[in-house]
Amino acid sequence: MPIPFSASLLFTLVFSTLLALGLLARFWLASRQIRHVAQHRSQVPAAFAQNISLAAHQKAADYTLAKTQFGLLELAWGSAALLGWTLLGGLDFLNQILLSWLGGGMAQQIALLCGFVLIGSALDLPLTLYQTFVIEEKFGFNKMSFKLWLIDLAKSSLLGMVIGLPLAALILWLMGAAGQLWWLWAWCVWTGFNLLLLLIYPTFIAPIFNKFKPLEDEAIKARVTTLMQRCGFSAKGLFVMDGSKRSAHANAYFTGYGASKRVVFFDTLLAKLSPGEVDAVLAHELGHFKHKHVLKRMLSLFALSLLGFAVLGWLSTQAWFFTGLGVRPNLVGLLWATVQAPTDALALLLFVLTLPVFSFFVSPWFAHFSRTHEFQADAYAAAHTSGTELASALLKLYEDNASTLTPDPLYVRVYYSHPAASERLARMSPQLG
């Protein structure tokens, strides 16, 4: 059956147009952010003048500018790689080479996935090194040696192989063997895998990279335990993570679910906040659970992934999806013959490559809901601890993490998962005390 050239060309034009529009929008938003932060660098906003020094404000501005400018480089590099993989024929070339070596079986499809990941990781490597050992180092946040970075890379690569390869093989097998509804079975496998990962991550995966010790400070432990009991929350344990081994950034989080839930404090957080401020930060995280934000986000993720698998199930049967992105599906000409080869791995990779191009235009909607959840968690924390302590903790975290106090408002609306400091504290002001 001849490939409908018009459908293939139309999809190429749609993909190219959306890619170009997304690039222009991202560059425009980044330029707004750079200009806005630079214009407000010389003076601390009046609302923060008594708490934030000019030096700290300027460090945050410079850090934001450096990250945003670097983000433009990442954007250009990533877009060039995307075009290289798709319309310029990189993925098709890799696929043809592997087909000539391995034929068209499962081994070739797994090799295609592995080759894609290895080449993509190698392309991103210079940017990753620059971000860690130049930008983060310059502003005093990187605490990781190059040796530790290499160890982390080796661990994560091995972990990805041990976990990722069997999952990929199972999904590829389902794509070829489970009929037209393979995508539904694959979604069930993917969902079950993510639930299992949430269960085992705190006790089996996270300790591979960091050390977790039970919280030893009896005063903080008593305060935290009382707070959790007051809020009707239980966890398997309170732990301190050696976050300072890699970064000066501070944080606290909940991880796991059910019986495996635990509270984790970065050692950098406990060193910077008072006991009351630690209470307030923890109460904020409890607020996410009380408002069922974690459950809502998980259900939303599963619903969206179901839609994604359904779309992939349809696209994988459309020849124009492959040809419109520079890939020859099904029939593969070898030196001596033409063979039928499965296109499941190709479909999966093309879908992963192109999804960000289309999802960018709806991402502000998800960012909006994330910021709404943060406001609700702040209100919960202010109601169950001290709004003043929460505001003080947030200011310290903004300062210690060099988060700019003067981001561009539109940039915030599009990208920020957390509200800007001015909005956050203004919303809390009636509850301070």
C-alpha cells in the first residue's frame, strides 16, 4: 500500500511549526526573565528589605541569570538533537545499521533503545558537567567531587539497566503480542511499575546514592512527632539525608506510601532552620497530604499516561507518523534482500521525542495547579504551626538556594511549579503570627 505523501508532509509541517513556535516562545520568555531580573538586581524589593541583604539579592539574581542563559543553550542543543534524530535521519540511520547487524527481532529493538539512550546521554554530557562543575560551583552550591559524580553516573547507569531493560522488553513484547489493545496492557504494566517503585524507592534505591540516618535531635524529633500526631499523620520514620555531600541546597520531603512512608530532612536544612521553622516546613509537606495533592497528582499522571499509551497505540499503526519524522517503517532494504521488521521501538522513541513539542503548550496549565497546591499547603502550615515561622523559613530557603525575589511574572505563570516569593508571602500575610 503506498504511503499517503500528503499525510506525511502535513505531519512534518505540523511538527516543524509547533517546534518553531515553541522555540520562539521559550526564547522570548527567557529573554523577559533575563531582562526583568537584571533590571531589579540593584535593589532589594521593599517587602524583603529588612530580611534579605543586597549581596544575597544580587547573588540570587546572578544565579538566576546564569541558569536562564544556560537554559537557552540547553534549549538550542536539545532542539538540534531532536531535529538530528528525526527529520535529519539520525534515528532512521541508527535503526538501519542495527537491522543490518541484528535483523528485525527483539534484540535489535532493545539495541535501538540502548543506542538511543547512550548517544543521547553522551550528547548531554558536556552540558551536565558544565552545569554542575561551573555554574553550581561558581555560586557555591556544588559539593560533589568529580570522582563522586562518576560514581553516581555508574550507579545510575547500572540501575537503569537493571530496572529499565526488563521493563522496556516487556512493553515491546506486549506491543508485538497483545493485539490491538496492547497499549492498555502496557499502561497496566507501567502503572504497576511506578507503584512498585514508590514502595521500594525509600528503602532500596535511595540508599544506593545517599546515607539516611534516624533523626537524632531529640528536641526536633519531639516537636515533629507532636506535630504529626496533631495532624493525624504517621510515617515509618524520621530520617536525615547527607545532602551536603552533593549540594548546599536545602530541602525536606516525604517519600513512599502506605507502610513505607518516611520523612526525610536534608542535613543542610536542619543546619539552617530553627526548630519552629522545621515544624513549619514539615507542616507544609503535611498539607500536601491532607489536601490529597500527592494522590491527585498520581491519579492525574496515570490518567494522562493512559491517554498517552492510547495515542501511541494509534500512531504506531500510522505510516505517516514514521515518514513524517524522517523514519522508514516496516520494509527495510538490506544488501541482499528486503525484510519485514517490527517498528515498535521506533514508534516508542518517536513518541518520546515528539511529546515535549506538543505538551509545551499545555504545560502552563499544570504549573498553575501546582502553584495552587503550594498555596493550599502554605495555608495548612500557617494554620497548624506559626505563619511567622513559615515565612521566616521560606525566606531563609529562598536566600540559601539563591532563588530570585524578582522573577518575570509571565515567566512564573508558564514555568514555576511554586509561587514567586512575593506572591507566596503576600498570600500568607493575613495568617502571620
